[in-house]
Amino acid sequence: MSFPKPISTIAFDADDTLWVNQPHYDEVEDNFAALLSAYLSREAVSHGLYEADVRNLPIFGYGAKAFMLSMIETAIALTDGRISGKEIQRIIEMGKEMLSRPVQLLDGVRHVLDSLEEDYALMVLTKGDLLDQESKIARSGLGRYFQTVEIVSEKKPETYRKILDRHGLQPDEFVMIGNSLRSDILPALEIGACAIHIPADSTWAHEQVSEANVTDKNFLKLDNICQVLDHFETPIRHS
């Protein structure tokens, strides 16, 4: 399958599409559970943290800072306030470490962007904390590839419609590439755009939906980002 010639803009999700992200959260969650091991089981900590994380999304949004606040809230709630100030300080340090750790690009990302940048308008369309995502884009060294960076609080069909309208794009000119069916694929397909799903090795439970929900002919699932290049064989040249 090759995408049709009208495609002019290719948008990439950032976390777990361009660089490693969820494994860092999994690692911190393991450390958090170890910190609370004197109080609770690993399963109880993970369950409580997931519930707090999802409950806090409308308030804190996505990202490492939101995750840190949910860890603090979970620690206080699950220990009935017995958590010490020293242990809370360690949770804060975990959050700060997440915010400053090096950005690890996924294999093939730079090659794909090098191959596409002259023939398509490239966009980052990601959700999360504005400062955190801007910092990761800068630290990744990928910023020069993208004419547009859109950092949003949530990815819904109306989010995609507003972004396409703002940039004067029609849905049939646009492809969204990402690892999340829930955020990257289904909303883009709903507005009539094309979408490429590249599953990550690890995906947050909140982002997981059944692939049976995807029946659109404009949908493509690939094993890795390098395979993207096989499906843009007739590029549009920008004047």
C-alpha cells in the first residue's frame, strides 16, 4: 500500500514513536513500588498509581510532572499518611530525574526523517506537558526536521480538525504516525485522514484499545518506523 499523491504533510507522535518513553515510566514505577515495599505489595502500588494517574488526567494532564504528583498522592493515600518526608523527597527526585534524562531515539528515526524532509512537510503532533515536550524535542536534536510542532493536552477528533484547519490542510493531505491506537490512530481516521500505527514495545494501559476497532482502509500497521518509507513512493515536491 502506498498513500495517495495528495499527501503533503506527515505528522509524528513523539513519545514512543520518535524516542523511548514508556520504559522510563515503567522503570520509575518499579522504583516507586520498591520504595513502598515496606507498606504494600507491588500489585497494590501499581493499581493505586494507575487509578490516581487516570483520575488526575483532567487536572494534571500527561507527563513526568503529572506522574510525580500522582506518585506522591498515591504514597500518602496507600500508607494512610505514614510515608515519611524523606520518602516523599525521593519521589520528587525520581520525577526530576525523568525530566532530565537523555533522549534516546528509536532505531531508524533519523534516517526516516532525512528521507522524507525534502518531499513532505513534517510535523510533531504530541500530547503532554508543554515545557517537558519542548525540552525533549530540543534535546533530541530532531527539531530542525519539523516545520510545525503541536503540543496538545489531549488528542481527540476535534483536536485534529482544529490543527488541520489552522494549517490549511484537508484530511486527505495528512498522515498521522504514532504508537497509540487510542490517541494517534482512531481520532485521525475519524476525521478522514490516513494513519500509520507502529506499536511500541511497552504502552501505557490507558492508551490500549482493541485493534478490532480499526476497520478504516486508510489505516496501516507497521513493525517499525523504517517501513514507513516503503509507503511513500510518489512524493509531492514543494515549490
